[in-house]
Amino acid sequence: MTLNNIKYVYFLGIGGIGMSALARWFLVNGYEVAGYDKTVTPLTTTLQDEGMVIHFDEDIEQIPDHFRQNKAQTLVIYTPAVPKNHAEYVYLTEQGFTLQKRSQVLGLLASRMTTIAVAGTHGKTTTSSMVAHILRHAGVNCAAFLGGITQNYQTNFLLNDPAEDLSKVICVVEADEFDRSFLTLYPNVAIVTSTDADHLDIYGDHDSVLDSFGAFVSQIKPDGALFMRKGLALAAQTPATVFEYSLQEGSYRADNLRIENARFQFNLVYPGGVIEDIALLLPGFHNVENAVAAGAAALQVGVSPEAVREGLNTYKGVKRRFEYILKTDSKVFIDDYAHHPAEVEAFLTSLKALYPDRAVTAIFQPHLYTRTRDFANEFAESLSIADRVILLDIYPARELPIEGVSADLIYQNIKSPQKWQCSKSELSQILAQNPPELLATIGAGDIDQMIPTLKKQFGDQ
């Protein structure tokens, strides 16, 4: 497929974080963009304000007439989350429109540029946005398609400056393993942060996850580079030059790591030397490791060590990734998107290291019935790092209930000194009766919609 004859682009599921980034790319590059999503969100409202026509009813008649009448000039991009019996999906398929998954189109766009792809079952959003910020801060002409809203730019999409030769533009892509989407990418440089078992509703077992990551790294250009977290077994499957990184070991690593003034500070050791005095605004041991990987990729494409330091020191993070909601001398409220046991463990471990003298109250909303079923014991172990745990009901997302699967599978094995299981409507009362000193909300569902209310309640206590 080429874009040469396309004038109109229609999105099924335009409000998704990855879909909206693609929609923005097409809009700023002169295409007319319209789309459907099932719910109104701040992001869809922003897209409408930017000039996109969006509707929220499953209704063929609301697809713009000139899109429907110009089949050859209309590209339809859909997310795998849209069910195959969706009325608009069925209509557009039966009428012979060109339909492409988001990942396919992203692969097409990225192939025109020099691509840095960041993959991993966790860490990829923060790491990819770190890379993008280092490049942008250093004045490198780059585009970025990210899986979260960056705090530095308040967007999930960075547009490159016009260039006669697009191969000179660097494209930073968050390479998503869900639905094997990252197999549309053939990057020049890749980072793989983790290959833990996840999305077993798609893959079935961990071996299939590992096979998919192996296929991804096999697609790195032969003259390219793979930055792989130490301990991952991917080196034999790629034609690229392989470098290992981690918090303390590998060709790229952190040294002299310490916490000063609630900031993680360290030196970045790399084969050519040491970048001293990096002080992250974004907390977390796992984010130091992400910073090592991001710095490594930036050095690989020619960014100077000084510019890497400046980029990392000014990186503010991503919405819902260790995001401070309230921070005073007496009260701290942090929100995080963690939805895998390893992510929950990394977040809570870092939180306890930052505030060793405060009891942590963690509110966790499990995401997906299948993930809860597959990792119930691991979630319980990770959550037990917190002093007090409030466990909400499962957020189903795209799934139907599974008999015998509920948040209780996690709750019964949590070892924290205090724990509660409740619905969202009961949460306020529990917090009122048990005021926290350090509050954390955790999860990938709709728990973020509760943050304004929780912030007010916590701030007023």
C-alpha cells in the first residue's frame, strides 16, 4: 500500500493513545481526518478542537459522505480492539475499502525514516519518550509516536520538521507486542526492556511471547544496533550488533546511584566514557534503567554525551507514569499506570526507597480478567510491598467476565498489615476512616478518572 492517492483517512477507535498519534500525523501532513470512538474523552475533545470530525455512535451514516463516496482515496485505520461485528467495520469491509491496522500504517510511515523502536512488556512508553525528548532537546529532526502523553510536550506525538530526504529524519516508535503489532517494524536501532509473560489472552503462553520478541529483533537492520536489557535471550536472533544494559551491569549501566532531595542521581557508564551527574526528575530505580537505555540509543545515533545529560535532566516523564498528583511537606499522592506484577513491584519498591519513613497506601485496580487469572499470586506478592492495600474490582476493558475470576484471587494472598477490598463507590469512605500519609493509585483501567476526587479528599484531610 502507498499513500500517494489517499486524501481521506478514517479511524475506527480514534481515541486510543496510539491511534490518536497517527491521526495527528495525517492531519498535520494535509490529509482530511475523521473517526469513531465509543466514548468522549479529553483526548477525543482535543482531536476535535484540532479539526477532526469524530462521532461516538456506531452509525454508518455518520461517516462523512465524501469519505464513503471516494473509496479509492480513503484509507481506513482500525484498532484490534474494535470487534469484528462492529457495524462500521462490517460496512467498510463489505464495501471494499482499504482497511489497515494501526500497526501496519505505523510500520509504513516508520519505514521512510531512520527508526528507533522501543519494545518490552513494560518500560517502553517511558523509554521511548525519553529517547524522543533527548533528540528533540538536542535539536535533532525527529518524529515520535508514543504510548503516553509526555509531560514535556503534553502530547503523544512529535512532528518532524519538513525534510527532502525523510531517511535523515529519526522516527521514535513505541513498538507494541500486543497483537504482535511490532512485527510491522524494521528498525535501525531497537531497545528491548523486558520480555516477561503478558497478553497471554493473545499469546497463550510465555514461549510464544518470547518467539514474538525474537521475530521482532530479527527484523532490525543488519547494520543496526540492539540495546537489550541484560539477561534477555535475544542476541542469537538478530543480525544487528547487540549491546547489553541494566541498572548495574552491561556495556551501558548506572554508577554512583544515590537518592538526593527525592531525586535519583547517577553517572551513565558507556563504552566510550562516563556521563556524570544525571539527576532524574522522574523517580524510580526502573526509570534509571530506562534512562540508561534511552541514553545508549541517543549516543548511537550521534547525540553528544553533554546533550544526553541535558535531555535526561530535563525529562519530566509521562502522564500516569510515577506522576506526582500532590506533593507537600506532609502529603504525597502519586499515580502510576502499572498493570503487570513486575511493574507494580518496580513502582512500589522505588516509592518505599524514596519515602522510607512513610507508610504507603496503594489503591490498585486490576486490568483484565485474563491478566488477573494468569498473575493473581504475583500481583498479591507485588502489592504486599505496600503497608496498606485497597483493592478495587477488575476493570474488564475488552473482555467479558470469566467464571471464578475476580479481584478476590489477588486479595486473599496479599500480606500487607492492612488491606481492604471494595468497589469504587466505597473507596472514599475507607480513605476517610483510614487517612493515608502517602497515597498511590495504580492500574491501567479507569482509576485515573477518580484522581481529581481523591486529590481533593486527600488534600483536605
